[in-house]
Amino acid sequence: MRPRYDALVRRLVTLVERAGPDRRVVVGITGAPGAGKSTLARGLVERLAAAPPEGLGPYAAELVPMDGFHLADVQLDRLGLAQRKGAPETFDADGYVALLRRLVVAGSRTVYAPGFERVLEQPIAAAVAVEPHVRLAITEGNYLLLQEDPWCQVAPLLEEVWYVEVDDAVRLERLVDRHLQFGKTTDAAREWVLRSDEANARLVAPTRGLADLVVTMD
């Protein structure tokens, strides 16, 4: 389906209502690099915040990106993975799984999660605060449905996982533009996209069939 936000918001609200008051719902949005995961996730959170459905409170949803678990450049350099930044092995996947386990329990404490600063290209500790009254968290990232350990522990913690896709030509153009925006030359941006981003896209593509919903972006 194409991203008709009203329909997707209603689906999220239904998931929260079914879960009851004692459990926080965490929904995942996945797909290849450049598919539009962040755009969709932000759009859903903004719509919920602007006109929250009755019973969800004024801050109905919080966005918790997987990108906050990027290894810092100092670790990538130590491990010899700087040229593979963005690949599954360049994330703290165990830390991400641990965070999701904390999120699904609607406790009395605020859960802090790392964010990611694209200008610096570095994770930022405790940039996201999921307060106790927040009953819906949306997490987005490339590898939510990957079957290798420890990534295979992610999906069972999520109420649903949605797979986002877009025309490949559009996706590649977006990726090049993103790298240009953050300082790469045109040649370096295209080289990175075709070598690194597309290698990651090939890992993600087979997980499409595991998703609860496929959302096609314009």
C-alpha cells in the first residue's frame, strides 16, 4: 500500500488499544537505505502528536531510530570497518536489542535512547527520551528483519514490522543527494552508494517477505 497516513495511524492506534495499558507497543519500519523509512516514521509521529487519538495522550508516539546504535568512528577505525559504515557489523546490535526489551515494558521510568547526528555522522547518547506515559514507540532501520544473530532477536520484540520500498532510481538519487548534503563530492558520493549502500540494500531485500505490511513510497 502507498503511505496514506490516516490509514497507517489508525492501524497503529488499533495495535495500542489491543495491547492494553500495561504494555508499550513498539512498531518497526525497515527497508533498504534511501527507501524513506525516516520520512514515514517521522510523518506518523508528527500526525499522532498533532491530533492524538483519544486515550493516547499528548505525546502519543516517540521515534527511536536504530541509527543511534552506529558504532562511533573511533571504534570503526579500531575494527577496520570505516569503509563499511552502515553495514550490520558496524552497529551495536546487542545494545539495540537490549533497548527494545526495555521499551516494551511500560514501566515508571523514562527510557533514554541514543540518536544519530547526520552532520557529525556520529551517535549521540541519550538524545531520545521515551517517557512512561508514551505507549507507542516507532523504531526504524535497515536490519529489523535480518535473520542473523543478534539481529534475529529484534522482530520478536516488535508488534509489527513494516517494509518500506520505493523505485530504485529514486532511492539511489536520494542516497547520492544525502551524501552530497553532508560533504562528499559527487564522485565520492556515487562510489559510496554503489559500493556500500547497495551492498546493504542487497542484504535487506530478502527480508521483505517477512514484513507484516509493505508500504510503497512515492
